[in-house]
Amino acid sequence: MCLEALLRIQNQSYDLLIRNAQNDLRNSIASGVDWPSHYIKLEHITKWHKFDVGSNLFYNNNNDYSWMKSEKFDLLVLTTAACANGLSIESLLRLAGYFGNFWERYEPKVYASVLRHINNQINKLSCVHLAQLAHVLSKLKYSQTFGFPQELRTEIHLLGSAIAIRLLSGKEILCSVDPTVAIRLLYDIRWALSYNQRVILFDSIYYNLTLNHVQWNLYTVAFLLLHSCKLMIYKPSVIKSCLAKISRKLRISGYHPSINQSQWINAILAALANYTVNFNGASGNCEEELQYFIKPPCRNHNNNTVSISKSIFIPYEVFTADWVQRLFSNICQHVTSQQIVDYNSLKCLAQITYSLSLFGHKADSLIEYFNDAMEKLNNDVSSNISTSLATEFSQLQLYMNMAKCLLTPLSKNSNETEKLSVSSLPSDDWRFYYHCGLGLLQSNEINDPGISKKLINKRKTVDRLYHVFLKNSDLFKELDMDTFQCILYPNSDNSNVYFADILFRQVCEQHEGKYNYVICIVNENRDEVAKGPLLSLLNFYRETQCLPVLTFNICTWNNLPYTEAKLIMVQNFLREVSNKLNEMNNLHLPEIYTTNLVLHPT
């Protein structure tokens, strides 16, 4: 096929990239630098550079490709498309891949006819073929800034439906390929599947992976966690399997104490943290996302990346299990047994300390080891630490400060450097708790776009809970409530503004024309694991104002298996609210003013 022979010449340029990546990996392992990043780069290029069908050559500025915009090339393309019914499956897929880059130059029916030929042979396609085709269709759907012509849009959706039916009718087809190929196929065809269908196919891929322990390498784990995160599929079994791999690695290292596993452990812990806490590195570039994913989550100020909002159903309680806490202690023991010789090993230590804090584990031994190593490196004139690393050292201290503020609540009297680290916390929920807990909420408006977007998403959950409370409030005397309220004390020395997810109100029996209030904060499991931010808010509220503050764990309520159990939890909570309101009848409250919270997401 003349067209295919001409266009495939681009693939030769990747051979040099692979050789360079191999050299970088060797050098990083030899020098003790962050080798997981180089490993991920090498694996990604090796796995995918010849896998995808079609190369986009038309954004290349090299003049050698200018002839592809000539009339002769157009004639070659159209002639090949006209003969598509005589091409093999592989050639058809490559034609569809190349055509996806320049179909706008021709009549839409030309590309539609190519896709139609593939659809007619859909049952002949292997899982690898389906993955290649799904990637072509995914790039078409998500890279176009304008709508498709109806004829082409119809063919794309028909092909997507055909792939979905093929996968669902025989899930074992996903077990015939590498798990990274299967998970990318699922991700690329997500637009043609319902959420439940995605979960079914994901379970099939994951079950097959658990039976093939050889495939559990760092790249596969990071790739699986990244794409399941983007698919919003969170499984306790996935987290437990990753933790079990760390445990196995530590057992093996016990027989080979000279082998330092810290870099590998750091990458896996970082991937788990991004999976369960918040991933701020979504950019659309898979390799770039993987590089972010194996580094601990930190609020990214890079405008080219976005944050993936997490579901409240993340199984964060896994990290509180006794065997997991013992594993974390074993990790600390292994890391402290390794010598800190340079900046890179110190960085790995700081990142592991921070990642463990995200899971609620306070690694005192690592903190002490870090402080000693930091002092030694600063005083060691023979070390290779130069003044140019001052910025990098401040980043390491940031990791340690974030680790501290996640597990120990800060207050208005805390160290300024520690308070500044709050802005880099990966979860907007945590940043908002500290915004309130440090007394920074000075009005009923939130101007931080990240916090505003998070609260808008949270409001859907709070509103659902509000209606459940409202439905059961008849059991209690004149109990009113409002969502997302700000509380102010206008005629007092208290100038702070206090926020309530749900503000309960009841007429005061002792003071005519006045009301009693109870503040309710709706929290998640992870807020009770990494408890510093929420405790900061609760401590500040209880120390600086007189209204009772209660918390309601939405995850605990959601995870209750029966409707009756959920109802009992709601009624018990409302009974506690009612008791708090009644206790306030004998108190003389200052004048209180309430208003709605105003959010500015952009």
C-alpha cells in the first residue's frame, strides 16, 4: 500500500528516543537519581510508540513533509480510500488512524466510508485491533473543537457501540492482552459505556491481573491506578493489592539488606495517594500524567493541568486497618535503615513521609531522620550540595510541613511557614477547612476558584442529606435548617465569619424573638484519617464562638447497607441536634446574623 509506506516513515524517529530513554534510566540507577521517572518514560515509549495506528505528521514544521499537502498526495489518499474494501484489517486500521488527522480536507463521506468498512468486519478484530481503533475514535471525539458532520458522527457512534457490545458479550477478550492495553481500551471507549458497564469490564481486567503476578510492575500499577482514577472507579481490593506488593517487596529486601527499595516504595505510595486523595496533574498527555502520578500529590499551580474531582465513595478506611498500619511502620523501618547521602535520597525520604501522612500515619522516625540528615547535609562541606539547590531544599521542607499540618491541627498562632504550606495541600476540602480554621474567612464570599468548585460539587451531596434531614425533622419540635450558611456576630468584638454545611435553627424558649443554632459540618472518612484540617476548623469554632458544632460523616451513612440503618443514623443525629438546641435555651446568646455563602468558581 503506497500511502501506508509513505506515512510510516515517521516511526523511525522513535528508535532514537528509546535509546536515549534507556541511557537515561541506566544513568539514573547508577547515580541514585529518581529512576522511576526515567523507567516510566522508557516503558511508555517502548509500549506505545508502534502500537497506535496513524501518526500526525501535519503539525510537523519539517519541510520534508510539505509535499503531503500537495494535490498528488490528495489523489493518493482518495484512491486508497476508494479501494478500502480490498484492504486487510491492519491496513484499514492504519488508514483510519492516518485519516483521523486530516479528514477535514475531504468530504466527510470519505472518512465515513472507511469507518463503515471497519464496522462491517468488527467481529474479526482482535482485542489489540479494538484498542487501536478505540484510541483513534477517542482522539476524534475529544480533540475536535467543532461538531462532526452528521454522517461521520453516525459512523463514529455506531463503531463505538459495536466495540462496547463486543467487549460486554465476551469479557474474556480483555484477558488476551497486556492489562495496560485492556485498561486503555476501556478508557478510550468510556463514552460508549455506562458507568456500571465500565465497572464490570474493569473488574474483569483487574481479576486477570491478580492472576498474573509477573505483570505487577511499576508501570502497570501506575497505569492502572491513573486510568481507574480518571474513570472514577475506586476499589478497596486494588488498594490492598498495591499495599500487598509493597509488603512483599519489603520481605524480599529483608534477605538483601543492601538493596534500597525506597525509590520504588515512594513511587507506589505516591500513586496510591493520587488515586485516593486528589490528582492535580491531568493534562491529556498520558506520559506526562504518569510522571505526575508517581510523585506525591501537591496542589499544582501549572495552568496546563487540571484536578480530577474525587468521589465520596473512595475506600479511604482501608488505610486504618491494623495490618496496613504495621506495613507503614515497616516502611519507616526500611527507609531509616538506608543512608542519606545526597539531595535525591533526602527528597525520597521527605516524599515518603508526606505520602504516609496522607494516609493518616505519623512517621515520627522519618521526621527525626529527615531533620538529622538535613542538618548533616547542610554542615557537610564535602557534600555536593550547591547554593543552587536552595529552592529544592525549601520544597523538601514544604513536604514536611504539609505532613505535619495533615495530622496535627494548626492554629492562628502556628508558625507562618507551616501556615503557608496549607495552600499546597492537594485537597480543596482540606484547604477550605484550614481557611476557616485559621480565621481567614472574613466574608460570605469564596474567591478561590478551586475551593469554590469543590464546594459546588459538595453542595449536591449536602442538599441530598438536607432533604433526608428535612423529611425526618417532623419528629422534633420546630426544627428548621438551611444549607451553606455563614454566621456572623455583628455587634460584638468577634469579627470572624463561620461556615456551616447545614445550619440548624430553633426558636429560643427563654428569649422571645431569638433563635438557637447548631452548626453541622458534613465530612468524609479521609477527614478523620488525615484529621488535622478538620480538627483545626472544629478547634477554632469551639474556642472563638458559642454555637455547638457537630460533624456528620457522609461516607459512614452512605456505606450503611440498609435503608433502615441509614434512617436510624439520621434520627440519632437529629436527636443530638435537638438536645444541643435545648441546652442553649438557658444561655444568653449575642446577636447572630446568618447569610448564604457566595461562591466564585471562575
